[in-house]
Amino acid sequence: MVLTVHEKTFSQEVLDASIPVLVNFWAPWCGICRIVNPFLIRFQAELDQPVKLVGINADENFRLATTYRLTSLPTLLLFSNGKILYRLDELRSREDLQWVSEQLQELLQSVEVDYVRTA
């Protein structure tokens, strides 16, 4: 499930989250954004570890778009403990999504180990 986040809820839902958060910056006019959202939902369902999936409409949240220096949409950011672990700005095709999936799984496995160590 994708949680819609706005500027007012960003800190609580993303930066202060107790699990990794995958942020999808998108816009209604972005064609590839329509492909990314269902992919991310499927990706989240297939993971063995918890990850929060949030969507942010970049057109409606200009401060966040500026803060994270968005240059293209969609932009994916993986946060853990309030810090960006991974950033993808140039998503152009379904093949890119497969590569992203593999990269994110590797990163999330290492993050899970860090969470277990600190527990």
C-alpha cells in the first residue's frame, strides 16, 4: 500500500520512521510514473523485510521537491534513520525498474541487518 505524504507529514512518516522508507516522487502528468507505482506495490509485497512505501506528488509539494533537488520524475529515494541511502533520478523503462528492484533488495537486506544489530 502506498501512503500519500505531504510536506506537513513528511518528517513524521519518512524521517522519523522506525523502518526503511521508499519515497516515490511523482506527478500526474508523468507517464512513467503510472508504471512505477504498481511496480513498487508489488516490490513491497515480495520483500521479506518491512519497508514503508510513500508517494509524494511533486507538483503539490514544491518545498520537498526543492529540498531534495528533483531534476526528473519519477525520483525514488530510500531513507533509513532519516538519511538517504539510495537515489534514482532517471527511470526510463520497465528494464530500469528490474535493475532498481535488485539494487533496492540488496540495500534493504543490509539495512535490516543494521536494525537487528541496534535492537
